[in-house]
Amino acid sequence: MNIRPKYSDEQELLQRLVHGDEVAFELLFYRYRGKVGHFIKRSVPSYIDMDETVHEVFLRIWINREKLDAQRPFGPYLFRVARNLIIDLLRKNIEQTVYVQDDSLLNDLGVNDTELKLEEKELQTWFRSVLEELPEKRRSIFEMNRLEGLTYPEIARKLSISENTVDTQIRRALQYFREAFRKMKII
């Protein structure tokens, strides 16, 4: 006798989630939390708490559950939410860094502005040298996204490639930068 566990079909789980079913939400959480956690761990610096970030991703899913399309696969939507959250976290980190670099605060802390500018120039030089080490196509895609601000769909259209290819190339470039950071012991 084949007993099918309740809520095993993903579409059914999604439909129930859209209507506020907490059990369906919990089942989706346990089904995907490991994959999302692994994605987050590979995508952010080690000082960002992976478990807290996973919970934040699923909190966003719960809050926006009524907007979910139960007929579409859940995985891509979930990872888009995770990617957007990671971007938000990194932006906040950059904003905090910019605040710390405010001249008046630096003067109050006794930080030498000349040393800071020298370190910034060295970091820019390092960034450019690592960027130049990337394969030409990957570097071009990375620059379009991170330096020119183009979105994945815009890059895909411009280069006549798939968005998946753009995503893969960006992830590989970021991984390369993370490895280079580790070698410098920055992260």
C-alpha cells in the first residue's frame, strides 16, 4: 500500500502557503533551508550569520505569500528572494562603511586621512588587478553588472546570452574575488 504523505506535492504546498497554511510553509522551509543556507554561505562574507539570513529569506516568503504564483516552480523564486536579501545586506554593509569614512567621524577617531586615501588607492589597484585576471567574457559581464549597473536581463539581451549564463558568470567572478580576499586575509 502506497501512502502518500500529506502535502508532498510542491504545487499543493504552494497553493496552501498562498492561503496562509503554516504547515505547508513549515514543510517548504524544511525542504529548502539547507539549499538556501548553502547558497547564502557561498555568497556572503563569513561575518554575516547564515542561519539568521535563511530565516529572513523565509520570513520574506511568508510576508509576501499572497503574491506567490503556485503554478510556477518555488526554487527559482526562493533563490531570487535570497539573492535580493544578500544584495540588501551587502548594501547595508557598504552604507555603514561609508558612514565610518565620513571625514568628521574619522577626525574624531584620530584617523589619518592621508593613510586612509593611500589604503583606498591600494585597494582600488588590487581590485583592478584581480578584475584583469578574470576571463575576458566574465570580466565584461561583471563590469556591466557591478560597475555599469546593468541588470541580468539587460546584460543577457546586450550579449545575446541567457540570464542563467549571466548569473553563472557573476557568481564565478564573485567566488574568484572571495578567494583573492582570503589570500589577502581581508575576509
